Amino acid sequence: MRVLPVLMLVMSNVFMTYAWYGHLKDFRARPLLFVILISWGVAFFEYCLQVPANRLGSGYFSLPQLKVIQEILAMGVFALFCIFYMREKLTWDFLWASLCLAGAAFFMFRNIG
């Protein structure tokens, strides 16, 4: 089932994005060591999804295709996180960067029959 690894990568990206950036909102006043430990704890759940997603996905996608899928999902999850959780606006440059990723997807998947 091709969609399961992609869904697992979406969820792993939710954990990853929070681990990397959530502390900027939720733990700004906490000591850095505390924030690092919390982020590691969150990242554990990211890896619990990401590693099996890549293992399953490797049965359907090439390694470079998995990487491009990961990057596109990361940008999408980050955009939603940025807008809805962090309450920040995205610039036009984010759109242009996302279109570059769409181009990467085109080249990675254009020869699939």
C-alpha cells in the first residue's frame, strides 16, 4: 500500500517540526538543556514513524523518491505549523521554494509507468 508510508511520513513530520520549532513558542523561557531533552523526547516519536515509513516506502519508491517525498511533506507540514500554530505569515519566497520542490517531484517521478 503506497499511501501508508506517505501518511506515516506526514505524521513523522508533525513531530519533527514541533521538535525543531515548537520550543520557540512553548518553552522560550525554559533552560536550553530542558528544551533539548523535550525535543529529543518528541523526536523519538518522529523516528518511530519515520524509520518504518522509509522501510515500507522503499518497497514502492526509490531512495531519491523517498527523499523528495519527505522534503515536500516537510514543507507542507511546516507551512501549516507556521500559519496555524506559530501564527506567522509565509512570504512569497516560501511559495517559490515550494514550487521548486514541485519541480523536483516532477523530475523524480516523471518516468513512473
